[in-house]
Amino acid sequence: APSLEDFSHLPPEQRRKKLQQKLDELNRELQKETDQRDALNKMKDVYEKNPQMGDPSSLQPKLSETNCNIQRLRSKIHKNESWLSEVEGKQSSRGDRRLSADNHHHTPHGRESPEGSYTDDTNQEHHTPLRRPNPSQPGLPNHDPHEFDDEFDDDDPLPVIGHCKALYSFDGKDEGTLVMAENEILYIIEEDKGDGWTRARKQSGEEGYIPTSYVEITIERHGKGS
């Protein structure tokens, strides 16, 4: 993928790191230009008081250039700060979603799911969550009977909300992404937030982001009964 100025071609965690690095670099450049402007102003002041040491107007072109650089860098810093806030806002909403994952995905129809009614029984979270196995999904091993109870415990991994089949292989070279083979089946633990990346878990337990356009996704609606 082409490298974009706002790093939007990267998955969220990698994008946040790149933007932070860019901001640090721009702030260092800004400090350097500001120091240079201060030095030029001091020299200009000396020349004005002691004309025999030099012509103050000779410093003006360099001062103008330095001021332009400072304005340019401030503008870039502002842009990068906005992009960074956007990424951190999305990541924060990803975290908040853990608390509402069940309500968000399972409210549309009847509530008689094999896992019990989380949305109607508001007191359930104060008791031991039901630990019944889920009905097996076609083509998926029923390896984790607790996956839909995970939201009750912040230390548990994100609950599985569906599965997907890889239409193409993906090399997963960027940090935070998953390598996947064509036709591989993965679990979906977080839907695409509009940035083109879906968070998935391999059957081995490894988690990361995959390009949404590379997979065929099936989101499971467990509120409808099986």
C-alpha cells in the first residue's frame, strides 16, 4: 500500500506509534528552528547596537526563512496531533465496546439464547456467570465454552462475535497484524470501525488486525436461538 502522510494505510496500533514518532520528530525540528530564530534575533540586536560588527538587515532573509519554517512545523504538528487524537479516540471506543458487546450484537430478537439472558437479567453480573457450552458452529471447533461470558471479566480476552474465512493470504508484516493463509478460518473479536481493519483471533489464540476486504465475515447473532 502507498505510504500516506496520516499513516491511515496502517492498522490502528501501528498507526498510533508512527504518528507519535512523527510528532516527536516535528517537535525536535521546531525546537531547533526556534533556537535558531532566537540566536538570529540576538545577533540582529547586537548589530543594531554595534553597526561596525555587521549589517542587521543582512540577517532578515534568514530570519524570514526561519519564521516560515516555524509556521510550517506548527501546522504539521497540529495536523499530526489531530490524527493521533482520532486514533486514540477510536481505540478508546474499542475498549468501551467490551462492556456493551453483548447488548450491541444480541438485542434484535428473542432472548432465549443457550447462554442465558444477559440483557433482561440486570442482576446476573453479580452472580457467577452461566458456563454452558455454546452450540457448535459449522466448521468451527467448539474450543471455548466461556467465550460469551468473557465480558464480565476485564482480564479475559474479547468475546468471539463471529468468524471469517480468508479469501486471500495476508503477510501480516506490520506490527499488530495477523498472518493468514487463503481459506483459513479465524474468529472475529471486533468488527471493522470504519478504518478497513477487523480484529481477529487465530485458532491458536494469537490476536491481531486483518484487512476487512481480505475476508468473508459471518457475525453470529446469538439472541435468535439455534
